[in-house]
Amino acid sequence: IEKKLAILSDSHTGAFAVICGMILMLLNLGLWSELSLAGVEVICFGFLISRCISGWSVAALPCAKESGLAATFQSAAQKRTVKVICMIELIIAGVISCIIQWVGGVLLLLAAIICALYYAYMSKKQFGGITGDLAGWFLQTVECVMAIFVLVGDVVWF
């Protein structure tokens, strides 16, 4: 765990990080270009959902280290209030996305739940908790997976 945390603390960007970043951008561009208008509207609420889950995780999950961005936010947060407000916002965004396009909205929420469960499991198991870097990784991952799920809903049902 210590070695993985040290790697996350390294500020130098490796070649594989740049390559993966470019692949992620191209994948998102391709996904967004294939979505229907209703799918794009649903995905817009996905950004709110991903931030709600990220905020909730900072208040609910343990931090991997005592310093850093996630630890700073966690120490200053009123954890119960943050968790409640993030859940209320998540439910509202989920309901609105289901109203816009019920299949896309349900798939969006399914993707978010799957990614959030994996994020919580992986961060605890491999890093001992969350960090700011892992929170950023989660946001990029969940937004891409949500776009994939909504696109599948667009293609299969509409």
C-alpha cells in the first residue's frame, strides 16, 4: 500500500498516463457523438450524480493518508450533513434523468452504482482508503461508464 501511495504522490506524468488520457478523451468523444439528444440530456445529469457520489465518498469512506486533498476536505466537512445532501441531490438527479428517458436514466444509475461499489472496494483494498487522485480517477471512470451504459440503452431500446 505504501508503494502505491508513493506512486500517486509523484507529480511527474509518465508516457502511459498521457496515452491513457488521450484514449479516454477519444473514447468519450466517440460515445458523445453517438448519443441521441435525450441520451445527452440524461448524461448531463450523470455529471451531477458522479459529483454527488464523490462528495458522499469523501464524507463516508476512510482516507488513505492523513494529508492531501481528500483528507483536508474530510476533516473540514460536517460528514452527516454532506452525506444527506449528496444523497438527496443524487436521488433528485436520478429521478429527473429517468423522467427524461427512463431506460437511459435507469442505466445511468446502474452504471453509477456499479462504479461506486468498485471504487469503495478497490480504494480500501489497494490503497487503504481514498485519496484526491483516486477521487479524480473515479469521476473520469464513472462518467465514461455512464456514457457507455446510456449509449447501449439508446441503441438497444430506441
